[in-house]
Amino acid sequence: MKTTKYVEDLRSKSAAELNEELVAAKKELFNLRFQNATNQLDNTSRIKEVRRNIARIQGVITEKANSIA
């Protein structure tokens, strides 16, 4: 499954790399929302996908933080 592979890839990254990925995903979400507001966005399902990816990244960050403590 595609999402399982994505999460496994996230788990192999360091905390700094995860934070960079999170920032990039949030920027992408902002741009998608801006395009949607100006009626320039063709694929509106991408917003939902990016939001879920942000949640996955945050989940892995929390998972790593809890395993250290």
C-alpha cells in the first residue's frame, strides 16, 4: 500500500529531516489553499492528501519524541 511505504520512509528519517518535510508540506498546503481561493486549482483532492501527509509527519515526530523519553 502506498501510505504504508510513505510512513516507513518517514520513520527512517531524522528529526531535522522530518521538520523540513513538515515545513515543505505546510507551504504546499498554503499554496493549494491560495490556488483554491482564486479558482486556479484543478485537483482539489490534493488538499486532503497534503493535510493527511502533514498529520502523518506530525505523528512520526511525536512517535520519535516519545520513544526517546
